[in-house]
Amino acid sequence: MKTARATAHSNIALCKYWGKRVDAPAELNLPATGSLSLTLDALWTETVIEPAGADRFELDGVTHVDDAARKVFAHLDRMWRAAGRDGARPHAHVRSTNHLPTAAGLASSASGFAALTMAAAAAFGAELDRTRLSALARMGSGSAARSIWGGFVRLDRGDRPDGEDCVARSLLPADHWDVRLVVVQTTAGKKPIGSTAGMERSRTTSPYYDAWVDGAPQDLDRAEAALVARDLPTLGAVVEHSCFKMHACMLASSPPFTYWNGTTVEVMRAVWASRAAGLDGFVTIDAGPHVKVLCTAQTAATWVQQLGALPGVVAVQTCAPGPDAAAEVIA
Ligand code: PMV
């Protein structure tokens, strides 16, 4: 194996993925809903993989010996097999740096597994196209499948039990539309429940789960059409509908759960109030307490100023559409 370095940018789902298919092997990690995302320039992961005497995973300078490390090594095994290499996988030292807050609902798993996939493919000499790399990244984390591409990305659910028709693709490049995503960070407590467990609880107990899954294809098609037309009010309406159907599904689970805190709700209400007063911006929230606002480049600074002044908001960051994931062999 070689030493390789990769970068991958995080993404925000404009149409969400929540729930896993149960008619296919769990290892494939197939989503119950397709999703549509925007890759973000300012939030990204850099990963270096080099040969070593023993497996080691270091994140932001700290060596991990936990579940996160086990997932990383399992992904390296998967990548070694995908590279068609015989024999035992060589031990590797994986060093990742997150240029974003980890495990706070800012999709560090998306950029993390996308960067790991790209770096491992380069280190192991795997000749794989981006579609295949995306399918491999998905097995590490569903949202990572989308971070292989920059710009605007669609991941279709597919129907086949082998998952071969569950593929992500670039819809439009980053320069198609100069939108912004204003990331409003509220105080990050510990997550009440991990995303995989939360999806399972929603699937098995929420009476809204089937409605959520059934409505997803229509949201995706509407969002794609609005994106092509650069129609922010139409896209924004779909973005909010997809987001709040997902969160309603969580709230209607038994026992109920939510990733929101009080500030999450105050920020949401502030966005809706400003929009009613004429400022275009649309809310989306993932499996975490932060609020993201989709808006135009022209209004981003006003949103930052207004939302940054709200009590409980700890940081506000603006992201533009970001680039493809990339990798290079460095030794
Ligand atoms: O890929 P995961 O397991 O981190 O799940 C992502 C789920 C959401 O962020 C809530 C939605 C999405 O499509 O990114």
C-alpha cells in the first residue's frame, strides 16, 4: 500500500434521508428514502492513510480505541476487498482532521467517511469510479455517499435487493447557483440517540414513518426541478417540508425523541418571522440541535447578523457550494 491523502466536504440534505431498508442486508446500509444535498465549502475533513505496524485511528490529534475506530478499520477492510487485493489487509495509520465540529449534527460522518473512502482507494491502488466510491462510502455512513461530489447531489433509493440501483450522482455543479447555507450553532449537548438507532425507533414505532417514506420521491422531484430553475421559494418550501416531516416522525416515535433544544426552536421561529417580513431564507435541521438556513448570497450577511444576535446562539458560519472529494498518493 501507499501513503495517500484525501479531502471531502460535508453536505447538507435539502431532502432528507431518515430510515434504512430492511429488505436488504444491513451491511449495504440502504436508505429507505432518496435524498438531495448541497456540498459545503467551509466544512470538510482531511484524511491521511499510511502503512503502519498496527492499525491506529487518530482524529484531530487524539487516538481513538472506541466504536469510531472499529468502524474506520471495518471500512478499510471493505475498501481492501473492493480494491480486489488478495490476502490480509496491511495495517494502517489513519489520521483525520475535521474542519468542523465533530458529532454535533454537522455531518462529520459524511465528510469523514467520504474522505476515508477516497484516501483508502488511493492508498490501496483501487481503480474505482465515483459511483462505486459513493456506494462504498454509503456503507460507512449513508450521508457520506453524497459527499463524493461537490455542488448539488441526488442519491436515489432504488428497489433492487442487491442495492445496485441505490446510486448517488452529481445533479448540478457548485457554480450552478450561488446559494448560501448559514449554519447557526446552538449549544451542543450530548445527542439523545445516534442516527441509526433513531431511524430504527422511528421505523418500528412512529405512525408517521410510512407517510414519511411514501412522500419522499415527490419531494425529491420537486426539489430537483426547483434547483434546476434556481427557484428559491419553491425549493425552500420543499426543504422545510422534508425537514419537518422527518422531525415529526421522530417526535411521534415511542418513546419520543428530538435533537432540538430551546434555542433550536427560537432560531426556527426567528427565521419564519423574518421571512414573513420579506427576507428569503428556509430552515433545515439534521440529527442535532443546530439550525441551517438556505438563502441567497445577497441575504446571507443579514441572516448572520440577525440570527447571531439571538440568545443561546454560540456561533454562525456561512457556507457556499463546495467541491468534489479528492485524493492523491503522496508517498
Ligand atoms: O448518514 P447518517 O447516519 O449520519 O444519517 C444522516 C441523517 C440526516 O443527517 C438526519 C439526514 C441526511 O440525509 O443527511
